[in-house]
Amino acid sequence: MRLKFLSIIISFLTVSIVISSCLNSDNNYEYSTDATVHAFELDTIYGVNYKFEIDQIQRLIYNRDSLPMSADTLIDSIKITTFTTTSGIIMSGTPDTLFNADNYQNLLPAMNSASGLQFKVVAADGITSRLYRLIINVHKEDPDSLVWHKMTSAPAIATTAQGLKSIVLNDELFVYNAPNAGYKTSIVPSEYSWQGITPNLPTNAILSTLTNFQEGLWVNTEDGSVYSSTDGINWQKQESLSGHIVSLLTAFPANEISGTPTQLSAIMKNETDGKNYFCITDGTTWVQQDEVPEGFPTANYSACTLTTSNGLNKVFLVGNVSQDDNEQTVPWSSMSGYGWVDLSTTTTSHCPALTNPSIIYYDDALYIMGGKLEAFYKSATGGIAWEKQEEKVVFPAEFASKGTSYTITVDKNNFIWIIWGGTTNEVWRGCLNKLKKY
């Protein structure tokens, strides 16, 4: 019993000594060794907040989305609105001085620089520190500008009565100046080299009706026959589709939403009433549809396809018309090839009349060009309203003096090709900076 009581007394004495020791000692605090940057942000650039990433391994602060090309005129005097650390102690400059976030900063040395600007973050313990580099990525080229380059020309392309027709098949660009003559080259930069071709098309083939369909090229003749080729040189007559075809128009891609296969749209002359009708085929036989309305283009068709917000195909088409007094180039549109809708407008926002117009769907907008290639006309309203482009998406001024013996096509890499024949005999290629793949 005495032993048990003694052990209790000893326990109380031990606790008392410990408490007494704590009360009599100085307070010891352990300061943080965290010297990392937790958040970083600049003031808005043209009203936009650009997100900055922090790579803690490389100790790098950078923006993934580049600032506009003209941002250099802003970052030479800008506020760092967020620079979050645990201690709040940030050093900058040489020699190190305490960073003042209230001041406007000259961050030009950090623009597109591998070394960037250095900041030292000191932890709360006053000993631990970390060096960070700030790199501000700024576009070196205007992403929305169309840049043109003169390419090596093909051997002299003589101009014939039919004019020129260019078209892309897989990785090859073809230029025909006659049913049995033309040139081709690869669109791959390392393989770019022109070589002559001798297609075996009949002499009455209408080159302006050349179109892509079913992974090949298709064309019709003056007597209504239809020919196809898988290589652009060797052509075979499509017997089941030949007869009474006035003009091939364009192909409609396969669409899962509508459940339709790839189809080819054309104009067919009806034997019974002698009228022209739209028709479509999946490659086996033609199905006659609506009668071709007055005012529909008669030749030199150019078409492009886009996908609507609900996932359906929509094709736009332009071409030469028979009337000489037209004041506007009128696009036509179709969802299926069964019928086409006139998109003319009575407002002043129409596309002016252009000879041999071409239409392309490019960078989420429609563009029409033609005539002397003096300007692009853009529609962001689905072909209803058109606006002349005065900057960025423009032709070099010299194009207007090169004549109208040219052909235009767009390849799968977003390059717009213009090939002049005759005495001009030049090849140019243009692409928006932001769409370049190489």
C-alpha cells in the first residue's frame, strides 16, 4: 500500500517539474521553410486575364497561351497583381532588393527569353530560398494574319480556252490546263517538286467540273459522260452514271447524324421535258431532285463544306452566272444536294460581282474571292452578309496586276494555293499564322 502511494507522489512531482520547466523557459517557435510561389498573375492585357503556370520542379513561371504580338507595348510598364508566397518575402534585381508589388514593372526582359527574369523567394525562416524564372510568351507573328510565300513555279503552263483547274488529291496538288495535259506536285514541303502529267481524259472533258468524290477525282464531259480517277492521270468512264449530266457540282461528306453516305451532287438534263434538274448519287445511280432555278450558276463552280452546330453538313457554292448585269456574287447553299437555296440579299452587305469566284470555309468563316484578286470578302453569318477585308486576311497588292488566268484551291493543311498560267506563270501559297502546321 505504501509502495502504491509512493508511486503516485512521484508521478505528481514529475508533472510539476515539467510544467514548471515550460513556464520558466523562453517561447521557441519553428518558422516555415516554404519558399515556393503559389500563384502569379499580371494585370489584364487588352482586357484579358492570361493564366500563368508555375513549374515547381524547374522553378519556372510562364504563360501557356501567348500574349498578342503588340503586348510588348504594355508589359514594359505593368503591375503584377498576384505574387503569392508563404512568407511574402520576394527579392528581385541585382543586387537583391525587396520586391515592391505596388510599383509598375518593366517585364520586357522576360519576353520570349530563355533566361527570363529572376525572382528570389525567401522562406519565413530567413534562410531557405528559391530562385524562380519568369518567362512571358508573346506571339512573334500575328496569328490572325494571312502570310503569302512565292513558291517554285511549274514549267510554263499554257493557257487554253478551258482555263486552269487545280485540285488536291491526298498529298498531291494537280493543275490541269487541258484534258490531256497538266502538272502535279506534292504538298509536303520536303517533296515539293513539279512534274508533267498526261491524263487520258477525252478531249471534251469539262475541266471546271473536276471534283473530289469517294477518295478520287471525278469529271464530266460535254456529251454528259462521267469519268473518275484514283491518281489524277488514269481515268475510267462510269457507265452507270454517264448520260445527260450537264455539270458535276460537289460532293457531300458522309454524315452520321443524318445517316447519309458520301454523295455527289450534279445537274442533269431530263430527256422528257428538256429541263435541268439537280441530282445526287452514292456512286451507283443518279436520283433526280428539284428543278434548277433561274439564276443558279452555270459554270466554274466552287464549293466548300462545313458542319452545323447540330452536326449536319452544309455546302456553299458559287460560280459564274449567265447575266452580265449582276451586282453581287450570290452564294447558294444546300444541306443534302436535293435542292439549293439562294442566299442573295437586298442589303448593301452583299459580296460584289466577281468573275470566276471561289468560296472557301476557312478559320470558322466563309470567304469569297475572284476577279483580279483585289480583296477577300468574309461572312461570319452563314453566307448572308459579306464584308470586304481591309487588313490581315488580304492579298499582296501585286496580285491585282498578275491577270485573271489563275486557279485556286485549299489543301488539308490550310494552305491556299494560287497558280497563274500564261505569261505570269507563278505559284503562291498563303496560310493564317495560327493555322500553320509546318
